[in-house]
Amino acid sequence: MAEDEMRIISALVEDRPGVLFKVASLIRRRGFNIATITVGGTEKEKVSRITITMKGNAAIVEQLVKQLSKIPDVIKISELEPEASAFRELALVKVSAAEPAKRSDILNYISIFRARVIDASKDSLVIEVVGQPRKIQAFLDLMKGFGIIEMAKTGIVALSRGAKSASAAD
Amino acid sequence: MRVSGAKAVVEALRDEKIEVIFGIPGGSTIPFYDALYECAEKGDLRHILARHEQCAAHMADGYARAKGMPGVCTATSGPGATNLVTGIAVAHMDSSPVVAITGQVPRTMIGKDAFQEADIVGIVTPITKYAFQITNASEIPDTMRAAFMLANTNRKGPVLVDIPKDVFYEEVDYMEAEKVRIGGYVVKSGEPHPYSIKRALGLVLESERPLIVAGGGVIASNASAELVRLAELMPAPVATTLMGKGAIPEVHPLSLGMIGMHGKGEANMAAEEADLLIAVGMRFNDRTVGRMEKFGENARIIHIDIDPAEIGKNLGVDVPIVADARKALGTLADRLLEVGIRKKENEWSKRIAELKEKYREFYNSDESKGALSPKRIMKILRSSIPERSIVTTGVGQNQMWAALHFQVLEPRTFITSGGLGAMGFGFPASLGAKVACPDRPVFNIDGDGSFLMTEQDLATAVVERIPTVTLVLDNRVLGMVRQWQCMFCDKRYSETDLGAVPDFAKLAEAYGAEGIRVENYGDLESAIRRSVGAEVPVVIDVPVSRDEKVLPMVPPGKTLREVVWFG
């Protein structure tokens, strides 16, 4: 795998106050440079999943995984191979669309990218696009031409493909 | 049993067989101290009243290291808690099992910037194995059990439990906690994997010039006997890190002494020339290995550590063994016995003997730059005190002179702030060690700069009757920084001159301790001999020249071969 390929780390953690702080604090303290971090619920009560993406070589990712697994609240942590996992990001983008001609071009792209308009005003559209980061980036690049007013991304969530589960051991 | 939260904490300490805690009360811990009042009356949980919370933490740490059991300290919310921080950081860097209990403002006031509020859990999270904040008294039994379990298992380390004042008053049904579970934390058996052992054994059998480098993990896991057994079987010389001092008796023929920036010539050269390094319970710190990428360049490396995150953190190795040091060394020795022992005399042992001979004269010379020679002070101390005495150190030149020239004969008898290098550690740590081992003489080798950071706890030592002896190597400068300024800053001595105060003998006397100023080796020896059985704390002020350096020295960023002997 190339040096600067995106790496995905997925951790199941106890859902209690301060866990995200502990994870984030360790990442900062040990000098790791992450791209995205997301936290949310799982199929289990009291268990959250933290998904971290970063660029780096295998040794750096291995060291981060080892350090994070030392936090007692971390139940399970592993690196997900991008080829063997499903991962998605969601972006909301507000684009200026005052002229009717522009608006119809934007709607065309929305249909090509399977995005959705979730709010519209006289002068602008708020669009939701879901997919792999590359797809989202391609869509955003197109929208730049129309004028992006503001934008928000969620960061990546991921699961391994196939029937096995990260928490199956429990 | 229906009790207050405060009483529940005390009960939990009893269940953990804790006999002593070090601390200072404050507003938020008044209810906790109220519960301790009854213990003091019954005499079953000793509280030692420190004069500064940093000292309370260092005392708990010194106690833990001397005894091999968790040490407990306590402080109130806000400034009490933040004063603990240096002590907690020391324990973290040196993997020492310290449990800190802090008071917190009442729950309803948390986050409101109340009087004496500090987010101590947030502050210590990076320097603890875990930091709890209790939100309900019912959590106390499990949390306290978890705190001690975390502190004292796997790779040991400090744990903090923060308890809001109103929780101390809340009633709870106290029952001794059963086994507790924290997330993915598993208490490891520490058994080495047979495959790793097989591979390690292969490297051992192939090696011509093996060297064992033993770190603090060997002491933490009580692995000294196994270390010596393996070393003798191979046979392999043993160098130790600063934290590993005492892992092998330093008078043992296979002992090379400390390795690293201020390591012994023979230890550093052996590391350069070895074809196999067995690194056990150590973590390839920059002060230990010199220039990282050159360390062990020509050697294969077996790395034994209980913490998998240490494997490959600083240096890539050939065979990692994630295991308890005692079990790994013992198993390796057993396997080696099965395949047969190699011949004792070989080229490598001759080379080691040659290296030792080469540097012998340097270590034996007593010349000084005026006043007393630190080398000779260390030798006089060693020969004047019982073998089983415990020695603690400050940080700086005093620490390195002790590390180089004071021979440690037993594990847990050399206690120093290795990782953090916190000046002021030695004296309070000596008090903790003495409380842990009252029948052993305890000596603190300190510098004047270092001692002045925590000397106010002479009051504790006198009032609580903890008679330790402090040797102040008194050069009236911040000597280690001054040494660097001399060697690397063209003698521009910026802010390292401390001036000619205080009079340390009078300072000691002001507290009711004994203060002695010595001017020559004869006086020094008799002062030490007299203070071995002293019933009050003693401070011996020993003049050392400010131009005295710690040598040899490997300049920062250089390989262990590029050592400087004179300066």
C-alpha cells in the first residue's frame, strides 16, 4: 500500500463521559495527524464506535492502534482495510443558485451524483451528498464553479464487509 | 453496611490492604478526613501529613517502589490536586503504581468555576493509566477496586479518583467489590508466546557476543533472580538503564553498570560491539541509546516488554516478546538449559574483561576540581552503609554520579525519577521508602538545587518521625545545566548560579532535624556511619566543586561510541 493511502481505524469504546476526550488527547499527545474522527452509537447499548481516518504508513497506524488500545475504555480496535470495508461520508453543501440556467445545471449534477436537495430558497440550494470521500470531493469540485456558500462534512463511518463483526468476540 | 461515601472510600482502602496514605486535607476532603479520624484513633490506617501535595505524591511513589505495592496519596480539589501533578507524571513515566484520591467541588458546582475547582481529570488524563470521576457514592466500591486493579496490573502506573465533596456525604451500601471490568482492559497472564521464545532462543544460540540490557520492568516484575540466571547460563554481560539499576547486583562479575548518555564505558562499548541485544523491561529511551537509528545497528535485538505498544515504538526489533519480564527470562533460561549450556570462556568474555580493565583506572581515580570528589563520596557512602540500605536520588548531576559510582546490590534499593527527571523527587521519595521499609536505612543522594525544591517536607520527616539521611552534594549551582553550558554553550553560564544560601546544616536544625557540614572524607564517613541508625532525619552538607562534571558523557544525538571522557 502506498505511503499516503488513507487508513481507517475503527474502535468500539464504552459510551461514558470523557472517552472521546481520552482518545483525542492521546492522538494529540503522541503527535498523530488524523484526517477525520467520528463518534456514534452501535447495535449495543453503552457501546460507541469511533472511526478515525488518517494518512500514514503501516508503522504509524500500528503504533496509534497499540496506543489507543491501552485506553481501558477501548473495548476493541482494529484497522479496516479500505478494500474490505464499506465506508461513507456525508456532506451538506449550500450553493448559490439564483439564475435559473445555473440551477438546472446544478440539478443535473445532483442527479448524476445521486445527491439530494434538502432545502431550497430563491437564491440557494442545500444539497446532501453521500459516498466515498473521492466522490464527495468530485461533487464539491463541480459545485465550486457555481459558488459554494458554506459546506459541512461528517467525516467517515465504516464497517468491515461480510458477516463478521468487530464486536463478535463479546 | 450502610455508610457514608467517605467511609466507603476508607473501607475500600482497607480491602486493598492499604496501610498508609500520604496527603494534605482541604475544603473538599474534609468529610474524607473526618472518616480517617476514626482510623487514626484505632491506628489501622496511617495518614502521613505532608507539607506539599507534590511531596505526598512522591512519597506514595517512593513507598510503592520500595515495597512493590501501590502507594496512595490524597489532596483536596483545585490547588491540592494540581500540586499532585508533577508527582503523578513521575509515577507515569516510571510505571509506578500510585493511586491518587482527590476531592472535587460538589456535583452541582462542577463546571461553574467554583472556589478551588480544577478539572483534575482533564489535567491528568495524559499522565495516568486512568482517571475516574465518581458521580454517585454507589460507584465507590467498584471504582476503588478498579483503580487499584489498573494501577497494579500489566504495565503499572498511576490512577486518579476524583470525588466531589457531596459524594463523600452521600450514603451507600458498602460491600467489597467483586471483580470489576473496565472496557477492553484484560489483566494479562504475562506468559511469553512459545513461538517468540523459540525464535529468541535461536538468536541466543547463534550469537557470539550477546548483551542483556535490563530496564525498570525487571525490577517492577521482580525478575532479578531470573535475569541473573539467564545471564549466567548464556553467559552474557548485563548492562542496565537508570531505572534498571539493582536488577543485577552491581558487584556481579557479569554486571557492566549503567548504559546511556552517562553510562559506563564498558556498558556502552559492549552495546556497540554486541551481535545480540536482549532488551528487557526497557523502552529504548533517547538517554539510554544515544543516536536512535545507530543503536544496535550491527546487532539483532530481542525486546521483552509487557506493553505491546513499546514494541517498535522507538526502535524496530527482530524478535518481540510481549510478556512479563520474570516469566520471559525464566522461560528463556529453562529452554536454554534444555538445549545445553555453552562454554563459559570465550572471545566475548575476554573482550568484556578487557573493556572493564580499560576503564577501571578512570573510575578509581579520586582527583577532584577542589572540594570533595563525587566519585569518592559515592564509594564512601557505599562502604559505610548496610548492603540492604535504600538509596533515592534527586535529579541532575547528583543523580548521574549516584548512577555511575554508587553500586546497587539489590532490586528496589535504588529509587530515582528516571523518565520525567523531576528535581525534588529524592527527599520525599526517601520518606515514602522509609515508611515502606522502616527496618532499612534510607539515604537520599541529592543536589542543593534539587533538595531546595522539596526541603519543606523536613517538617513531615521530623513530626512523623521518618528518619532518612540526605546527602546534599552542594555545589551552589544548577550543575547539570551548567555542565552543558560549559561543554556546549562556550561557558556562558546563564542563570545557573544559585548563590551561597542557605546553610543546609542550620536549615535542618531549624526543622528539628540534625544538620552536619563536612569538609573532608574522614568527616563524611563518620557522619554517614553515625546517621545509619539515627532516630531523627539527618542532612549532611557535602561541598562539591561547581566545575565537577559528570563524565563520561555521550553528547546528545551522538552514538554511544562517541563518548567524551574529559571536560
